[in-house]
Amino acid sequence: MKDFLIDEDGNILQGVIWTIVGVIVAAVFLQYILPGLRSGVQKMGNALSGN
């Protein structure tokens, strides 16, 4: 695995691929998971305050 990471030809391409994957994961997280967390926190807050 270490040799693969050091490989000069694939190193830049691998960095680009991981960057794209990271951006996609971040976008999905922000679009779908974050609103769910926010509404979940609101529901918990409402339950705790007795509404």
C-alpha cells in the first residue's frame, strides 16, 4: 500500500480522485444528513421542554 501511494504516475491522479470523492461525500452529507440531524435535534429539544 505504501509503494502504491508513493508511485509517481498515479499520485496526482489519486489525489484528484480522493478530492472529488471528498467533495461528493461532503455535498451528500450537507444535503441529506445535516437537515435530518437538525430536525432530530429540534424534536429532542421539544421533547425535553415538554412541547
